Amino acid sequence: MVSPADIEAQYELERQAISCGLSRLHRNTYNVESKEYASASIYGVASLETLIPLVITEIETTTSRIKERKNGVAFKEIAAYLADLEAFAAAAITCKITFDKVFSFRDDSNVLVNVCDAIGQAVEQECQMRFYESECPELLNYLKEKYWHKASGTQQKFVNIRRAMNSAGHVWRPWERTVRVKLGNWLLDCVMNASGWFTQQVVRQGRKSQTIVVPTAGFSDIKDEIMANAELFSAIAWPMLIPPKDWSQDEAGGYLLNEVMRGHDMVRRGNQLRIQEGVPYEFLNRIQKVSFKLNPFIVEVAEHFLNKGMKVGKFIPIVEVPLPPKPADIADNKESRHEYRRAAAEVRNKNAASFKESCRTRMTMECVSKFKSKEKFYLPWSYDYRGRAYPIPAFLTPQDTDFGKSLLKFADEAYVLPEAEDWLAFHVATQYGLDKSSIEERLEWTRNNHDQISRIALDPIGSLPEWEAADEPWQYLAACDEYYHVCIACDRHSTGLPVATDATCSGLQILAGLARDKSTAQLVNVTPSDRPQDAYKVIAEVSKPNIPEHLHDVWDRKCTKRTVMTVPYNAKPFSNRGYIREALKEKGVEISKEDLTATVKAVRDAMYEVVPGPMKVMDWIESEVRAAFRRGATELSWTTPSGFVVTQRLMKQNVEQLQLKLLGKVKRVYVANGETDEIDVRHHCNATAPNLIHSLDASLLHLSAIKFNAPVALIHDSVLCRATDMTSLSAIVRETYAHLFSDHDYLSDWAEQIGAETPPPLVNTLKPENVLVSTYFFC
């Protein structure tokens, strides 16, 4: 029973979430402005989307006047320097540098001549990088891979490339500063004329006067409005101290305060006017009432590694490397000074990279410090537009990284029965990496490794090399602790550790049910077998005779896994090429374009042979979707077996992207939201099969969870519960799958909902009820 004091504590937590969110927003804005990166601020990003198209038009118009000799003699040389730079690139560079300089806190940053010089220099550097790319593209790519670290600043990247190119004899003839300033001044005028957002102002400092660039009153109002809107959505989404509000047709669920819930709809990216049926509300409200707590064992180990600055798996703390000591002769010895600066730059680069990599860990540990003293907490959930459930908070959820997941236990623990001990043993072996082994093999592995499990549970710091080698090291660590105390030492008699079982290639499991294809069902454990089946291995073997012979020795399930996994989600040959190339590269094998084409074709042909039902269903879906839009459909909509209404509205994007050589990606948005009023039929054809599969695997979990009377958590095609309850949950999931695909023909129902012109290609060789006795369906 929630008391008034509990409710008040939640209100206070949400008020803190609002306050912390505001502080973070303004702190981040201050930080980017102080580093001359105002273009990356909230108001900078939003403003550039509007500004760049206006400046492009202004540049194109003004350039045409230059060509017509209507702008005077001074502009003739400017046109020569802009000859190799398209208006989009010039506009993007100018807008970015203008924001960076005008809103910087650095002294004299917004002085007119400095702004113009910075714009001219950025344009020159873009042209210089293009010169290097045309002269020696292979060398440039090599230098980027070697020197362009993620944490390197733009200027550092440029200097590294320029130094190496000069050494290789590719020398750029630098522009004179007067030319850069003149060019920058002309481009700045384009920005001011196109937008009315900036103006020049003369200020006196003592006896001297100088011209500065400042935002106009009109833009200051725009900036204030953007920041005010950002503040409305800045509240941090933390877990809750009491069960979240229920969702209903009349009222939003989740957090208590509207200021925190703002921006968190029940259906993300969905049609909020669509009324969902009863089960989606019942399911969401059901999982929101599941309480969690932090695992004190994992928290203690994580805090130790945080203090020591030690990286373990997905746990990445900041590792601050001290700057090298300055040499005694740094003031007089040029070579010594140069060596020190190079060494110091490398250290700063490592520290910047460490800070960036540690972001998720730092934020997770901040959340841990806030909730580690709480007896329990809850998670508000919402849907994506296909019906898949996601927690609204970003941290301390079942859908976190390996480290994040390991922090969680169900707050309501269950008494350990003999069957629960087996499930805990199963979980230990699975997290170590035996997820493809039979259940008996996993249980035996755990029983044979009691010594290791005991060492890890009793001395996690000293036994780090033993557990960090696991596939999921942090979850393995949590599993060892739980198993040791429950099953070996027997000093705990209850368990709250989330034990997980996963679908076997859930896309093919769903498609096998839709097509009623027994051959596919057998490969993905829908039908019973003595040990887990391996569709990836079978397709590797079937495709092997048709791939180039020199690949035969290295060809295995790992080479086909990602392709087989993603084909049910309409992955095309182009993405298949990348997956297979990467898999072979990991084995030290480089493959030619011709051999790669033959290999991709062999794998896709093997899929038509091995899983014919799913491949025919996907081809049929694509054909019927195209026909639906030929008939005049404007969107697709269907209702899943759980009553969730899916709305698929995909419009063509009116956005052009440009990759600047130094400043990165820039987009040009032609309309307010980037969408046109033209339907993207191709996108619909590619997206419908994956979205149908996602909506059905979501529906499977909706219907299973509301039948399950114990704590449960979900990760798309995986279910988590206490070891005591896993047998019951596994049975419910199987019963639900059998109900979905044996009691009625959902693919025919779906065909009727979209107005299909032809009947679906059912194979009708599968009895879906056989899943009831399939040990490895979810395992």
C-alpha cells in the first residue's frame, strides 16, 4: 500500500529530476559556448536547420551577380576561391563558424575581422582537404584511420593531416589572410542578409574602436524561445519510488508530474489519436507494477573499480592520465618543446577519449548513488509504434548494457525450490557463454565449476581474470554470487536475480508460424528436439558448395549469422555484403568484390532452400504492400492479436546530407519537419515485414505477461523472471505462441486488414501446437 509519505517522496524526486535536468541543459550549453561550439548547442542545432537553406539561396543569388560582374572588381577573386566549393558546403561552414564565434565567451572572438578570418580559414581548410583527397585518396584514408581519434578536435585533425601530407610532398599553397578575411566577410554578409539574425556593432574600448558581430534582438527572442521549449522537455527520467500511474484511454500514465511526463507518449512515434484495445493497457500497467532493487554485491564491486579507474567489459570509468612533466630546457630547446607538446597532445587525446567512452558508466553510477539506499523502485514503460515495450528511464533497466542489467534484482524475492536451483545453474552457464549448449550440458558445466563460482562470489576482485572472460562478465558475476549463496553455501533461501530465456532467431520463429512451415520451425526450435537447433550452421553448410573454394576452410555459422538474423527483417544484399565481409575479416580473410557477390548470392539462395516459407511470405508481403499503395492507401494499419493497433506512416524525407571533410555531416532540411507529403512506397515495402514481425513478437509477450502472476521483465524477444517462476513463464510463452498460430490463421487476418489482392503463401506443414513440448523454443 502506497502511503502519503511515499507519494510525497516521489513528488520530491520528480522535482529534483526537473531541477537536475534544467541544470544539465544550461551547463551543457555553457560548456559548448565556452569551447566555441555554440553551433552544437540546442539553439544552435535548431537554428542552423532553418538558416542553412536561406544562406544557400543567398550565396547562389549573390554568386550569379558576381558572374554577371554586378558586384565590383573586389569580388572577382572571391569567385575564384569559391569555384570548387558548392553553395551548400559554403553555407554550412559559414553558419557553423558564425554561431561558434559570435556566442563564444573568449575575448575578441566576435570581433568582425576575427569572425571573417575564422570563416575564411574554415573554407580554406575544406578546400585543402578536398585537394588532398583528389591528389592521394589512399594516403588520406590511411592518415584518417591512424590519427583521427574520436576525441580529437577539428584543428588537431587538420594539423595532423597537413603535416603528414607536407612530408609526402603534397603541399597546399596557402591563402593570404587578406583573402581569407575578404572571403569570410562576403559570406558573413550572406548570413546577415539572408536571416536578419546578426548585425555589426561598433564599440569603444578606451581610445580604440572595433567592430563586433552580435545577434539581433529578433534572434535573441528566437534563441530564448528555443531554450524555453528545451527546458520544458529537460527533466531527467529516473526510476520511480512508487508504482507509476496507470495508462488509460483518458489519462497518461507514468510519472506523477506533467513536467516530467512531457514528451513521453504511451506510443512513441505513433498516432496518438489511435485508441488502443484493452490488453495493451493491461500489459503496460502490469509490468509497471514490478519492483526492482539494486544488487548490493554488484554495486560494491563496481564502486571499487570506479575508484580504481579499472575498465571491465561495459563498465568504463574515467581513466585520467597525467600530463608528462615539462623538460627543464623547454624554454630554450625547440626540439624538446616540440616533443613535449606532442606527448602532451597524445595524453589530452587519451583523456578526452576516456571521458567520452565513460559517459554511460558515469551516468549509470550517478543513478546508482541515488537509488542504492532505496528498498525498491519501479520503471514506467511505453511502446514504440509496433507495440514493443521500452522503459522510459535510460538507466537501471532490464534493457541496459551487460553492466546495467547486472545491477538489478527483483525486489520481491521468491523462496528457492529444487527446480529453481536448476534454473540458476542454467543462468550461470548461459551468461558464461554456453548459450548454444543443451540444458543438460549447461547444468553439468555449472556443477563442474563450483570451485570457480565460489572463488568469484567470495573474492570478485581477486578472481577478476576468471569472470571478465565470460561472454557477459557482469551478469556472470551476479549469477555466480546468487548461485553460490543459494545452491552452494545455502545461506540464502530466496532469490530475486532475473533469469533470462531468449527466442531462437525470433524473426524466423514468427515467420515459421505465419507460414506454418515445419522445415523452418524445426531449425528455430519451434518443434521439439534433443538439443538446440542452429539455423545459422545449417545455412552455412547448404551455401558452402556455392561459395568460392578458397573460403571453404573458414566458412562456418559465424559467417552467416548476421545475414540469417537480418534477412527476416528485410535486409538486402548490400547489408549482407557488409556482414559477411566483416565476419571473414575477423578470421583474417580479405575477400574480393566478385567473390563477395557470389558468396552473398549463395547464402540468400540457401535461405530460399532451407527456410522457403519465410522467404515466400516476405516476398508476398512486399508485393501486397506495393499493390495497396497503387490502390491509393496513404498508410498501413493493422491490429495485432493482443489488440495493439499498429500505424505505419512513412513519408519521403526532404533532407539533403553533406559530409564536410573536417566539420562532419550537415543536413539541409527543405520543409519544417523534413517530411514531404509524398508517401515513401519503397520504405513501406522494406519496412512492413520487419514491423509485422516486431508487432507479433511484442504481441506474444503482451499476452504472456498478463497471464503470468509473478514479477517479469522484457527485452523484446527475451523474458526475465525469478528462477522459481521460470518453468511457469516458459510454459505460458509456449502456450501463447501455440494459441497465436494454431487457433487461427493470423497471416490471412492481416491480409484482410490491408486489403491484400492474393491469398498468403501458406505452407501448412506445421502444427504450431508442437511448440508446447519444445524445450528450446525460448532458452
